[in-house]
Amino acid sequence: MPSIPFDDLLQARQRIAGLVRQTPLEHSPSLSRRLGVPVWLKLESQQTTGSFKLRGASNAIAQLSAEQKRLGVVTASTGNHGRALAHAAAQQGVKAIVCLSERVPQNKVLAIRELGAEVRIVGRSQDDAQVEAERIAREQGATFLPAFDHPHIIAGQGSLGLEILEQCPDVCEVLVPLSGGGLFAGVALAIKAASPAIRTHGISMRRGAAMHASLEAGEPVEVEELATLADSLGGGIGLDNRYTLAITRECCDQVHLLDEPAIAAGMRHAYREERLVVEGAAAVGIAALLDGLIEPRGPVVVVISGRNVDIDQHLRVLNGADA
């Protein structure tokens, strides 16, 4: 199985220590009462760019050669990776081009431009944006840094898993948003290295869950990208997926899929009970707990992956809309 050595996670954490925040782990009294066990929220929504993606992007750019940095980097993104790559590139003096589909919310498009990256809007899906990014890499010599299926990206995300283990040593269940699998793979590699008995849960939306479909098929498959509150979890995993599918298959104890009303309920709970403004993709762990999908044996850690929600959408959800 293609994998990432545990030492790579340790080195990544050391490498990016001055580039990212160690985010807090906060107790949730409301969810703890509901489940009867301690529930903790890993607030990656408080990361510098508003999501966990900065970890992987910073680690990947830091390992480029001087020539690669001169030629710049390019990526395709549903928004958060592009924002993180733009920030990390600016920090390290590297030109960045970010390809986005028309589905990416405008607040994320504007945030990427404000960080100094060149933005290109291409097609109606993450896959369309990916084709354009790969073309740019071939023609301009820029380094293509994918959103998830790359060893340096995965190792960077794995630093989050290392923090969880330090902040909650007795954790029994870890809930992680699941899309292309970079976050899940990195966190799960750290968690399972500490103890295979800790259960890992991948949480996704029911509408267009590419990793779930690929796990069921036993190989990468394409799915139609549909509108969803969890827009950051949209897009495929790549038909040439090298790392994240295999690692997720090996390290994931259970995958849970959520309908749109459940995701909306998770967002509302995060705001009303936890005082958190989070995007739909970040609320899926909370939603899974509210939906009774997890029967925890002990302390639970829920990864709250990002806060970069369109505010108008957030207000609609708070006012009772589910999409």
C-alpha cells in the first residue's frame, strides 16, 4: 500500500511550526451531555487561513527547490486549498496560480485573489479546474501541488493528528471530514500509529461523495459534482489516485454520509451551542453526532476543518434553510 512514513509527519510538523498555528482543542458541554462521553472540538477553523489546508500547503512549498520556487506553483481547488496555497506561497516568495470551478463560492475566490495569487475560473467541476491546472504546469513549468493526493500535503495535514494525540491522549474516536482524503489520510496515519484501537470516522455529504463511491468500487471512480452545503467536500479523488484512497481504505474504520438537512443542523448547532461560524464541510462531524451515527466508547474528537463559509449562505441556514 502506498503510504507516508510516520517520520514524515514528525518532520512536517517541525518544518511548518513557524508557518501555521497550533489550534485549540475545546470541550463541548452540549455534545458531551448528549453522548454521555467527553466530546472535544479540534478548532482548525482558527487556522490562519481559516482551514486546515495551510498545513499541507506550507509543508509542500517549503520542500521545493530554488528553481521550482522560481517557476512557481499551480493548483486546482474547491477554495480552501487554493487560499492556503496562496498564503503559503506569499509567505515563501513564490508565485501561485489557482484554478477554480464556477461552483466555488465568491467569498473564497476573492480571498485567494486578495492573497496575491492569480485566479482562473474554469468549468463546472473540480475536475475541470484540475485539467486546466495540469495544462499550466506542463506549459509553464510550474509545480503542480494537488489539494490532497501528494505525500507532502498528506504529511502536513498529519501534523493535525499529532496535535490531537498530545491534546487528548485518551481519545477513543476521531471524526474527520472526508473528501479527497488528504486531511483524513494525514490524521488517520498519525492516530493509527499511536494506537490502532482508536476508531477513525470519515464523514461526508451524501451528494457526490467521491471517496465513499471509490471505496465501494475498490478503485477511483468519477461522481457527478452536485450542489451541497458541504461544498469544500466536493470534487473527485482523481482517477490516478496514488495515496489517499489506499490510506483511507486501510485506516478508516467507518464512513458516514449525511443529507443536507443534517449538515444544516450541524452548522446551526455549531453557531448556537458552540459559538462557532463554520462551513458545511466543517460541520459534518457535529452533524454525525447529532444524527446518532456514532456510538462512542470514550472521548471523542471532532475535527472542525474550516470557517470559510459564505456569510449569506450561513444566514440562510441559521434561518432554517437546508441548502
